[in-house]
Amino acid sequence: MDPSLSLAIHLLNNSSVDFELTNNDHQTRLLQLADELLILESISDEQFKLLIKQHNAPLEFQLAVKLVESRRRILAVSQPIEIGVVFAMWGEHNRLQAKSEDNQNGEDSLRTKIRQLMWVTSDSQVSWQLYAVDDGCPHDSAHIAKRIAHQQPRAISDRVHVLQLSMALPAKAGPLLNLESVDDSRKGGSIILGCECALASGVDAVIYTDADNSVHLGQLGLLVAPFMEQGKQVVLGNRKHPDSILVKQEERWGVGIKTLRHMQRMIGAQIFQQGIKDTQAAFKLYSRPVLEKILKKPTVYDFSFDTDWIFAAMEMNQSIATTPFAFIDSAAESASVIQGPMTTWYVLLNGLVKAAQARKVEYSEEMADVFVKEIASHKDLELIIDVLPPELATVSDRDLGNPNVMSPQAVRHWIMSAKALRAQQA
């Protein structure tokens, strides 16, 4: 057997089946494993993927292979580029700090992101700036992030920019003009501010992610490669791709999630018909020219901004690339858990309707009308999340959004019947 292949199998067999986002030792060990695999230059990315399938590789090895592919692509970049990395912070006071007896959900996320970016871009033509934006956090995430940033060596701390959305409002001009206060933003306003600052500093593209460690930024090359090698101006991470690694706690949703996704895919028809099924993945790249146009007139400032930006790119006739990547759910202090899953879904669907109506795109006006007239708040979604209409009971994921499976009018009747039942019980 080839010595490199033999060593790869040895590393695979000694890899861990676990990977804890709160464990710094796990983070360090993963990068060490990736470095050991990178030395095996004779083994291609496809051969590594084949090894994973043949040997049912442990999670740690799978993650390391993603990092190897990313690092190789970063090293293949032949001309200098600068990437702005943006994330929003609300209620991140625990995950920003290291795990301890008093902080069981600590992920040391800012330091971890810095280490990951340094690892993947070292000795390459790719440089980075990191923008952490406080979205009106009641626990002052900005103060914590600033303290952590100032503890870094000067060469690193100069690349880390901690911003506060409240300090940028009210805006007299620019993309935040229609955002009255920080209380009206739910992530989108902060991401916009971070992107605005990144563009002002001259970056070539912006990648946005989440404040936690769910997306390892060592995967940067998976987004940069289509941008640099193929000229793709928009690159979206896709957790639903067969080559993705997805460790996610789906149990937070009821069976009626199929109904919500059916509605979502009809309203966002142009997005989903192009095979973009993972609209909310917090791992996306937008080039400078595209982002400048998007920021001229954003439609929403909440966490439905993802679909607004995708619609905007389609309105510009941009070719959109998608890429598989690894995602490990950091659910313990997720905003969607704290505020309630149906509040999250109401915001997503409401924003999707607004974006579809504002952009010159194809969408189901009938389904949008059903949402606007029948869903007044998250409470109406709570009526249908634990029950599944017969039309969708045996339908596969690929058929969700097909009006022939369940028409907008049938969805309307389903919602109305749920409301009627609630009225009877009251």
C-alpha cells in the first residue's frame, strides 16, 4: 500500500468520533490533524472523500478533510485578495468567552475565529479583516469582544473591528437609512453595517457567518475558490448537499415544519426552483460589486435578509454558486431557541414575502397573499406546527413547494380550520 495512503488510514482510525464546540482542545487537535493530512500531497481531495465513505470515517477526520480542501484552495489563489468576515452579536456574552464551571456554553468563539482565519490564510495571497457587530445586545457583547480583541498581538488586533449598530443609528444616508433604531434590527442591520465598513476598507468580497463556532472558518477556501477560480460573484454554503457535514438538532421543529417549508418554497419560488434549498446557512460570500448594489436598497433588517440578498443577486442576473461545507449546530443559546422557533419562522416568511414583492423575481403571489391575510403572528404558525395536512404526509422534500401537491388555497383552508378549532376550544 502507498505509504501516504497507509498513514491517512492510520490517522482516520485514530480520529475522534466527537467534536465539541466548547472544547478548545478539540479545536486545536482538529487543526493538527488537518496539518498532518496536508503533508500527504499525493492524496487528492476526491481520494480523501472516498476514504471517508469506505471507512465510515469519524467526525473529526471528516472535518479535517474539509479543512484540507479549503486550505489547498486558499494556497492556490495566485493574486492578492482581501476578504471581510462579518458576524452579528446578540446575546453572545457566554459563547464569546471560554467554557468554565460558570459558563458551560462558552465557545471562546472570537479567539477561535481568529485562530481559524490565521491557520487557513497563513503564507497565502489571501488576507482578512474581521467585523464583529453588536446588534443591541442587552449583555454588551461589544465590550466583551473588544476586550478579547485587545488581548491579541497588535498585528492581529488591528484586523479585528468591533462595531455597535446603536452607534450608527439613526443614519442620515446609506443602507441603514430606513432602520429607525437598533431595536428594529434582528441580525440583518448589523450584518449590513459590518458589510458597509468592510467595503469602506477596500475588501474584495465579504463572507458572513454566525457568532458561534458552528461554521469552522478554516473552510474559507470553499467559498473563495468559486469566486477566484470561476468568477462567481455570489457563493452560498449548502448544508443539504450530500458532501456536507451536518450535525443539527432538528427536533426543535414539529411535524408541521413541512407545511412551513411548502409555503416558503412557493413564496420564494425563484430561489428554490434553482436548487437553492439552504437559504439560511450563515456561510455566504458576496463580491464587492454585487454587495455594493445590494446595499443601495436593502428590503429588510431582520434575519430574513438572506433571501432578500439572494433575490437581489438574481435580479442582477448573477450566476450563483453553492458549495458543501461542515456545520455543527450550536443550539444551546441560539436566538431561534431563545425567542421561540415559530417567532423565527414568522420573521423568515414575512421577510420573504416583503423581499419577493420588492424585487423583480418570480414568486407565488397567491401563496404570499395567504400568508399576509391568514398569518398575523407566530401564534398562527403555532397552530399548524404540530399537525401535518394529509396532502403533505407522504411528500418527499423535493416536492415541497409544488402547488400541485398542495395548492395555496388548500393551505389557506388548512390554516383557517386550525383557527376555527382554536376558537372552539377557547
